[in-house]
Amino acid sequence: MMLTIVAFIVALGILIAVHEYGHYRVAVACGVKVIRFSVGFGKTLYRWQPKRQHPGQSTEFVIAAFPLGGYVKMLDEREAPVAPEDRHRAFNTQPLRSRAAIVAAGPIANLLLAVALYTAVNWIGVKEPVATLARPVAASLAEQAGLRGGEHITRAGFDGQLDPVDSFEDLRWRMTRAALDGRDLTLEVAGEGGRPARELVLPLSRVGAKDADAQMFRKIGVIAPLTRPEIGDVVAGGAGERAGLRKGDLVQSIGPVGIVDGQQLREVIRASVEGGQPKTQSWSIERAGKPMTLDVAPEVRDEGALKVGRIGAYVGAPPEMVTVRQGVLGGMWRGAVRTWEVSALTVRMMGKMVIGEASLKNLSGPLTIADYAGKSASMGLTQYLVFLALISVSLGVLNLMPLPVLDGGHLMYYLWEGLTGKSVSDAWMERFQRGGVALLLVMMSIALFNDVNRLFG
């Protein structure tokens, strides 16, 4: 719990500080006087005023108690009287291009941070499972496409343009993009025994996915990398322990079904239910080189509307891993490409949610973000950096949405001013602000509801 809280606060502090620094730095460059730079709202916890500042600046820097946001307060005639000698430093007196640049700088800073974080991960390197596939889910799109398990995927892409696949996680990302975009994905499978590589098409346009969740991957059929069908840690008092299973047991068959990998073993266990009751089956295992037979009856658990089997044990040995690392230029390029891909996917998902083609369950709030912050931090530095990059992209894209209370809303005002030569009237500004606040509160309520369902439902 403490790790989750610390990781969440650090993430928020970094992302908000970078966002507000974007506004601050461009405002200073445009000659606007910045009165306060605050990370957080509410009661001031710490404040300071650097002695050396840019000419004309006397900015107060503040860390406040409530961390969900921040602001840069600039000299502005609309908020308080401005001395005649300082009028040229007020935000509202700046030319349109300067005001637009100052507003856009916050989201752009978040997107640049994401590029830097993804680049750092590419340079450091991260260990990920090799892109060798487990046996696909029965009757899934992967099985229908001809995958049987054990295939090593070397390249993947769209419309004949295939790019190298670095790892299983890289492949999952490409499948996610393809499924949510309604596009088919071409895979290149490495040849075995001197045979040439072959290509096959995953018809992901038929998934009809509205959520990037476990059910989507079950429809696709590619859930996990290839692993040995080995029993890991066994829960005390669970179905596995009661049946006599031990850590290290290698499962060779269950009933008449031969078991070849950990994913297939998990699927057979899940399906070991008949009429809502556990189905006892004969397991052939190998323990310390000796064959054995055990009768195993799983525990029945609810998974949505389904009843599935569980044995109370970690199933499947760890997969073969590969270190994915890029050179200096390659890492920078891939960092920029990944930021663009995540941004584009985020925009498309937001658009689909607006028109009803994607579920509102994709909205996440602070509880989910805090949970992911703790989990990623526990997995190591690179996973935490990837988490920060993903949230930074989301923050940048969200703030560019044309909602009046967000940076994107102000940019829409400036677009209107640029096209008509007239600024939006105060009356209309107030109406837009009220509508924007109402819509943002609705979005936050849905996100919080989704958080509670994910974590406690």
C-alpha cells in the first residue's frame, strides 16, 4: 500500500510539474509575467521564490496539499487590475499566436516527456517474453487462422508492410491496435526444420472490440507466450494441494487431452466444470522424473456470467525472456513513434466512446492510476517509466480535447478569434465554462465508477 501511495504521488508530481512548466516556460519566453507556479491546489505546503529569475519575473513557486492538478497564474487584466507600466506583460494583451503557444505548451510538454520516457526505456532495455505463442483458445480467431501453438512470430504489420516483432508484449500491442481499429493483422511465422517462413492473417476486423480487456484477447485467442505446463506455488488448502499437486510437477495430460504448454493447461482447468459443478479428472504428471497419476477436482469460481475452474496454484513456468534494447538514434525514433501511436489510439478511442462504438468502461480515474502506479513500480524502473509515459500521453491528449475548461477549449476560442477577428464574448465564455465543467464532472464520475468496479467489483 505504501509503495502504491508513493508511486502515485511521485507520478502525479512529475506529470503535473512538467505540464505546468510547459505553460510557464513559454509564457516567460513570450514576455508574460508569471505570478505563481503551483503543483497542487489548496493549502500551501511549501513555497519559495528564487533570487535569480528571468528579467521582469518574480514568480512564487508552490507545492500545495491537493495533488490532483496545478496551475500557472499569469498577470491578466481580466483577473485583477494591472499597472500601466506592466500592461505589456499581461497575458490578455499578448498577440494571438503567443497566447495560443502558451496554452498549447502544457500538453505538448507532456507529449515530449512521453517521448523522453519511452526513449529512456529503449536505451535501458527491458526484459519481455519471447514472441513464441502458446496454444490458442479453442474456436478463437487465432485457431481459425491456423495457429496451433509453438509458432515464433518474427514480423507483423498491415497491408503488406511487416515490421520486426521484438517480443510478445510488442505483438500484444499490435494486436490491440488492430482489434480496436478494426483491421486485420498479418503475421510472419518463423520456419522450422529448414522450412521457409510463412505468413498468415489474423482477421481482427471481426473482433468488434469495444474494450481492450481480457475478453478481447480471448476472442483473438492469443493470450500468453509459450510456457512449460508446470505447477508453480500451490496455495495452502486449495484444490491443488488437496489433490496432491506440488510445486514443480510437470503436467503431461488431463484425461484424454495431451498438455503441451502452460496456457493450454490453464484453459483445460478453466473448462473443468459441468453443470456448475467441479469435474474430477485424472492428471498424468511427472514429478522428479517419475510418472504419477492424480485425481484433481477444481474449485468453481464465477467470472462474470461464466463458471470456471481454479486449482489454487500458479500454472505454467515462466516464459523464455529476451532483453529488448535500442541504440541511441533507434531508441529516440521508437520513442517518438510509440508516443504517436499511443496518442493516435487514445484519440480514436475517445472518438469511439463519443459515438458509442467503444465502451465508457475504458475511462479510468485516480484509483486505477494509483493501482497501476504501485504495480508498475513493484516490477522495476523500466515498467514504472512505461507507466509514466502512458499516463503522460493520456494527460497531454486529454488536455487538447475541445472542452472549455481544458487547454483544448481555450485553443478553440483562439481559433474562433483567428477566423473571425473577434474574441468570444464574456457571456458565451461563461456558458461554455459551465457546460465544460458539467461534462468534465460527468466524465470524472464515470471514471470513478469504473475504478470502483475494477478494484472492488
